[in-house]
Amino acid sequence: MRYFYNCVVVLTLLTLTSCVTNKESVPYRDARGTSGITARSGNGKRVALVIGNANYQPPRAKDKYSDDCQFLTVLQNPIHDAEDMADILDKYGFEVILRKDLNQLDMEASIRKFGRASKNADTALFFYAGHAVQGSNRNYLLPVDAVLCGEIDFERQGIGLNYLLDALDKANSKANLVMLDACRTNPFGDYRGSRQRGFFNRGYNSGGLAPIATNLRGTVVVYAAAPGAGASDNPSGRNGLFTEGLKHAFNTNQDLSLDGVLTSASRWVENKSKNRQIPYVNGPETLKKDFFFAGSRQQLAAQQRLDLQQDKTRFSATVNRTSVIEGGTLTLNIYYSGDQGSSIDLSVLDKNFDIVAQGSSGRTDQGQFTETHRLIIKPKRIGNLIIPALHMGSKSSMPIHIKVLPKTNRSENAAANSVSVTAGGSGIEMKQK
């Protein structure tokens, strides 16, 4: 008998934001799209089921288990995750069903109750924190009494994600939100390059969940990490990393549309994990932009216009291209307009890039300070690299994804290197590093 760690937080906001490997061919009668979804909070029926499974049961001495059976370890954060999310959702008008440490029968009963409570609701949302596993392109939530002795046990011992999706489909709710914060690996099959042979590898080494095969209309599914990648349980904190990011977004965001909350939470997770964990969202863009936890699109636009009038600070980072041949260079342009005295930390580039040359210029016009930086950077290796978010004062830029291709011939490589020749334009004097 062996013990293994698994850190999973599944947040199912009936806009199915799920980190699920969903190639299951279950028919969905959902022709709803976003019809009936208003851009205002406070009207319509909102129902949420929030489950936290943490205290998984150890093997009983009187029972006999084969040597290949796996037992799930007690988790630190899921109860906190569930309690905190229940409090947040209650504040935004959801009728919250909160459940903790459920066995298989109780989990199934809670999902059935949730389905009945969500009948014709405007919004149905499901949040789960606990162990989960993926096998044969299907994802399973694991109750506290689960004992797994092979992949064949996943369906018998776990709760298939489609069990939940079926309940929502029958409820005919207008918007379904599903969020999963999970890190675990299937030990019985090909789990995509995990470094250790074990049931649940904690953190970023996890095999992660499989991607959603198709878009589910009227449903948004969110994974805590990209398909095939693990999510951190954040053992030093109160919450899993993704749930902590959601809390940060709800507590600080002005834009409380689903898109605004998920974008803010994703940015927070990427920054905290140093881009090792990048959340994944699958679902209709219209639903993400039209659904608001609070406020409305019109109110948000009015507030943003007011903020623009009051805060004239601008900060951005751009590149001249997002793909480059190995050995070539990129031009990174950084623009700042606001109060003088802020500085940019460029050391975050050191992991993936060398700074070949750089220059800057600044001026003050009618009390407004404007500064432009131009850097010639050279990728350190081939593959998919990231220019992390840069920070200046209270402003941050978005991370930029760069693809570095292997050399194919000298002419291509020469073309890639030639980009830096004109980088000293616009009155900026470039200095070699």
C-alpha cells in the first residue's frame, strides 16, 4: 500500500470553467447560448454547489488490499478553498450549497440536489476542491472514501465530470460555470512525461488534465493550469494558488465580468508562479464578456472613462515580432507615461533572454513625464519562451509569448539578426551591453 499526494481545487461556475479532459461523447441539448443572460447582477436565480474534500480516509486495518492499491492523502487547502469561495459567491447573490468531506454517495446526492435547485436558473456554478484524476481522456473527482487499484477503478470509485454536466444539462440553466483547480497524475497510463512514478505528483510536475475537445454552448470551463500541466496546491498558503488568484480578483477587480475576473486571476497566478502555471479557459467569448458577478457593462465603461480622466498613467511593453530564428534578436519597446521616479526591473528577462543593447529617452510635457525604452534581446534557447510581465510603479504589462525556431539556413538566421540594425531609430541611442 502506498500513500500519494494530490492537490485539486475544482471550481465549477456553471459557465463550465473546467480543467477536464472532456472527449466524452455526451449529447448536450443546449441551444441556449447566452440568450436570457443579462449584463446586470442582482436579477435572476443564481445557484452554486461548493465542495471541499480534504480528509481522505486511510486504509482500515481489518480490510485487506492488494499491493497495487493507492490511498489518497489528507490535503491542506480544500476546506479553506470551499469556505472562502462560498462566502464570495454568497456576497454576489448565489444560493450556495456548501459541502465538505463527502463520500461517493453523498457527492452524487449533492450533485443531484444541485441539479434540482438549478432548474431553469439564470446561473449555475460548481466549485470543487480536493483530489481528482484523469484517465482515458476523462476526468474524475474523488470522494474521501475512494481507493484506487487501477485505472479501471476511476469510474467506479470517482465521480465523472460528465455526471455533473448531465445534471446541469437537465437543469436547463442559462449559464453554466465550471472551474477546476487540480494537480494530479494518472499512474496507470501514459501521464505525459511526469518525472516520478507515483499516483499524485504535487505541484507543477503533475500530468494535469486533458483539453476540452469541443466548446460547450452556454458553458465556460476553467482549468487552474494549461492542459497537461500541473497546478500548485500552494502548501505555504491558506488556499490553492488558483483559488487564491480568484480571491484576489474578486477583492481587487473593478471589472467583475467573468472575463475580467478570470483574466485578473490568471495574471496573478502567472506572476506568482513565475509563469510555471498558466490557467486555461474554454467557452464562448460572448458569455465570458456578458456575464457579470456584479455591475454591468455600461457601469464598467462609465467607470473606466472616469478613471482615464483621473489617471493618465500609461505603461506597455511590445515586441516587433513574436517568432524568431535561433540566434536572432527581438526588439522590446517599453513605454511609460506618468509620474517621474519609477523604475523598471529588467532582471526578470534574465531567465530566457540576453540583453544585447538598450537605450532610452524621456521628456516632460505639461507636467506629464514620458519615457521610452528600447532593448535588443536575444533568446537563450529554442522553444516557446515568455517575456514576463514588467512592472513600473503600480502598472504592469502583459506577458508576451515568443516562439524561437531552430536554424534552417544561413539566410534566415541573417534576416533574424538584421532586425537590430534599425533599432536605434526614433531618437534613441542604443548602447551595446
